[in-house]
Amino acid sequence: MQRANATRNLVLATLAFAVAFVGWSLIAPLAKRFQDDLDLTNTRTLMLTAVPVVLGSLLRIPVGALTDRLGGRVMFPVVLGISAIPAAIFGFVEGYAALIVVGFFLGIAGSSFAVGVPFVAGWYPKERQGFALGVYGMGNIGTAVAAFSAPAIVDWLGREALGIVAAILLVATAVVFYSMAEDPPRGPAVDYGAVLRSGWKLWRLALLYFVTFGGFVAMAVFLPKLLRDWFDISLTNAGLRAAGFTVVATFARPVGGFLSDRIGSATVLVVAFVGAGLDAAWLAHISSDPTWLPVTIACLTLAAFLGLGNGAVFKAVPLDFPEATGAATGIVGAAGGIGGFFPPVVMGIVKDHFDTYALGFIGLLVFALVCLVVALTMRRAARMPSEVTA
């Protein structure tokens, strides 16, 4: 009975997370269209795609803490229901400033990640949490759903219909989740201050997620525009190809969690950052003369390495913070969200001033190398019994 309940709640949480990510990702697939219609610079366009990340990142901290206190059965419907409001408005606003404001509030949906991690982790023993949280993380697929469906809906029915459909989907999912989900047993009240005072144990996970999840979000929102600029393909075609990146990263995430359950999260992170660094270096090298096959291979393997890293980090969070998983998830998740905000903006500035994307990929390489050093130190410490048995 316990296993059946755990599976049911994992499925519900993954579905809710995927729908939340659809709402969070409405703007990015249409970025090039907004750029053309509003005559925007690359910097302003990529700022528009990145702005939903800001509020979603910052809200993960209080939302994670509230989940520890109120439970995911309450918090998931609250986040989804409130997110439906800017989603509906999105279809009707005009002008850059209005889109920025609505995009900012679409970020509410992005805070949902901090609800699901403690909710799911509470249903599973430590030796299975990595895989379970990896499955939950597959809700990232919502980004891919938005990438290929948003342009098609806009072309067929208009942007108003897109906003209405997204809002209905968010509300319906909130109702289903509240009706069918059940909270796992909760422990004593969380000492949030103790989590913040935990020092390097917390901040190293925040750094690692800043790069792995931040890199995923940044590439997911940035890739449609990048492919349009490099290869002059249609918006729908670019969205479909960007969706492929998200799908690969999504399915790599439970693999990262599964492997972390067996060989330790630090070992998986070492592999992930070596691979991500090599891909970033290669993309920087070919950015002046990109061709389809090398770009495709580099982007898809980068997605796989970032997905592995995402799964590995969130194997470590409930392991290191078993009594305050929601609070720790909020802080680490916020770092990941912020990591998704800055790269697209930096890419836009670099493109406008230097007419190249190479420097942005070099920045990813540098961060990957720093995180590789951190992962190697974690791997050395992984000789401790708590990690070996994980």
C-alpha cells in the first residue's frame, strides 16, 4: 500500500510540475516573433525570455519553507492556481513593457520545483530518493511542450488562445492534484535558520545547481533564437529542435538520480561537468561557422550532461538535509533558477556588442571547470559511509 501511494503521488507531482513548466515557458518559444514585431535588440529580446526566471527563482525559497510546514497537497494547487492569472493575461497584452511585467509574474510557476522535491522525497527511503526525484524532475518536459506547442497554437488560433489554454490547464491540474494527492508524513517544524547556517554543505549544492539547472534553463529559453540566428529556420522548426534538447535533458535527469543512488552523486557530477565543459568549448569553437551536425551533437550531449547533473544534485539535497528538504530545496533551487536568468541576458549583450555567441559558451566552460573542482572534492569526501551506502 505504501509503495502504491508513493507511486501515485510521484506521478501526480511530476504531472503538476510539467504543467507548471508549460506556464513558466510560454514566452521563450515566441521570442524571435516578439523581436521582429517590436523591433527589439538581442539584449532586450533575451531579457524578455529570461525575466520569468527571476521571480520563479526567488519564490523557491519561501515556497520551499512553506511546503515543509503546509505540505505539497496545499502548496502545489496554490502555485498552479495563481500562475493561471498571468498565463491568461499573457495572451492579451501588447508592448515590450507589458510583456516584461506579465513574464515576471509567469515566474510564479517556476517556484513549483521547491514544492515537489520535499513532497516526493517524503514518500521514498533514502536509497530510492535519487531515482524518484529524477523522475519528478522529468516535469522539465513542460519546457519542450511549450516549445513546440506555443508557436503552433499562436499560428492556428492566436496568442489569446494560447494564454487561455495555458490558464485552463494550470487550473485543471491544480484541482486534480488537490483531489488526488496525499502528503507524506511530516517531521518536526523546520529550523530555517539552521539550514542557512549549514555553510558550505548548502552553498556547494547551490553552486552546482546554479550551473546544471541554470545551464539547462538558459539553453532551453535561448536555443530557439540561437538556431534562428545561426540557420535562419522557421520559428516552429526552431521550437521543435529546442524541444529535443529539453527532452534529452529531461530523460537524463532520472538516470543521474539512479546512478547517484548506486555510485554516489559526486561521481556522477564529475562526469557531468567534464562533459558539459567539453561541449561548451566545442560550441565556442564552432560558433563563428556553425553547421548542423556538430551543433546538434554538441547541444544534445550538453543536454544529457546537464540532465545527469540535475539528477545528481537532488540526490544529495534530501541526503544532506533530511529534516529540512523543502527549505534546502528552495535555496538550492533558487540558485538554479538564477543560473538560468543571467546567461541569456549575457548572450544578448555579447551578440549585440561583438556579433558572436562564443564568449557566452566560454563562460559556461569556466563555470563547468569550477564545479568540476567542487565535485572532485565531494568525491574525495564520498568515502564516508553515508555516501558509500547511498
